[in-house]
Amino acid sequence: QVHLVESGGGLVQAGGSLRLSCSTTRSAFSEHAVGWFRQFPGQEREVVSVISRSGSATYFADSVKGRFAVSRDKTKNTVYLQMNTLKPEDTAVYYCASKRTILTAPLDIQPESYTHWGQGTQVTVSS
């Protein structure tokens, strides 16, 4: 079982940056694709970014493309979401999620496909 722990959320002014981390103690995490999702009040979770198990393939939602970056450090069993030029509309609860995949699996942006979830971290961007 992969237990995910997120950190790095908080309050930031518009234009600022935050880096979210998604960590686990399980080395099996290297066999997992990882997605970042966010949820606005009263809405369904939406995909923000996905990174393949190898780290060689990534996906970004149009709303964050060019502002966010995703990476993973296999030595630390950690995936990062670097969020730059934050906007008030980025305010949401951010979740990381993972699923075991094969190396050639296409990136999956559907939250219901992910089997392991973190507890969520609040990101608030003030104007």
C-alpha cells in the first residue's frame, strides 16, 4: 500500500510561487504514475498535472500550462508540483494521487483511475 503525504500548501500573493510535495515511504512509488488534482468548493476534482512513472512524460491542464512544472525524485520517493505566477483562480485544495502503471502506459488524466490519494493541501492565492 502506498500512503501519500502532501506538503507545501499555504497562502501566497498573486504572482508568487509555491512548491507542493507528494511523498511516500514506499519504493514501489517508482512504479506509479502520479497526478496532481485540485478541487474548488462545490466542484469535482480536476486534473492539474500528471507525470509518468519514469518521469519522461508529463501533462498539464491548459489553465496551468507554462506556469506549473512537475518533477519526481526517485531517490526520495517524492513528486513535486512547482507552481509559479499563481493567480487567485488557482485557489483550491490540491491533491496528489498515484496508480501503478506499466512503463508504456499513456498518461491518465481521470481522477477516478487513481488508486492512492493524499489528504489534500490548501493553496490560497490572494489578489
